[in-house]
Amino acid sequence: MQKSSKILLVDDSKVSRQMLSFTLMEIGFNNVLQASDAEEALDLLEEEEVDAIITDLHMGKMNGMDMIKTLRDAPRFKGKPIFLLTGEDSEDVKRVARHSGATFILNKSDSVDKFKKVLSHYLER
């Protein structure tokens, strides 16, 4: 696993960003950028190169799926791992997320071990 990977974490909840950032650091990812919404993330990505993006589903003006669609339209994000983070577990959300271009759907209740396993799998490439 590339522990030096730079990960962008996008969530409109400061508490959720802090908790997930802590989880990422706990499993060895210390280079974590944060954005409080999709618009801030898109602006940040104009200037920063990241190895992966984790975005919440439900946010203000632009939700996580719309952000993923926007990113997938840009050539530099075609093969980039983009994970959708949600508290929902419905098959409809999973289907739409995959159709939007999400690499993997992470549930907010997933264990630290699952986060580690998923991120390791996609960032080892």
C-alpha cells in the first residue's frame, strides 16, 4: 500500500471529516486534504494532485454523485479511485453511485479494517 498517497476527503460535516481523517491516519494515510463541500473540492483539485478522493453523498448545492460525474468528465480523473461515502445501504443508491462513476461505495458504519482493505486494494495499483 502506498502510505504516502494523498487523499482528498469531502464532507460537509466537520465532525465526519475529522473522524474519517483520524481513521485514515490510524491506518497509515497521513497526507489527507479536506474540503467542506463539492465546490471547494473542485476548486482544490484545480491546484492539487491527489491519488484518491472520498466524498460524502449528501452535501449542499452539489451532492457526491454529481461531483463524481463532474470529475469523471475530466480526463485526469477517468481512472482515479473515487469512493462514495454514505450512511445509506439501499441497492438504488449503490446502483446510481456505480452509474455515476464511483469506484467503490463505503458505508459510514464500515469498520476501520474494511476502509484499510478497500483503500489498500485501489491504491496499490
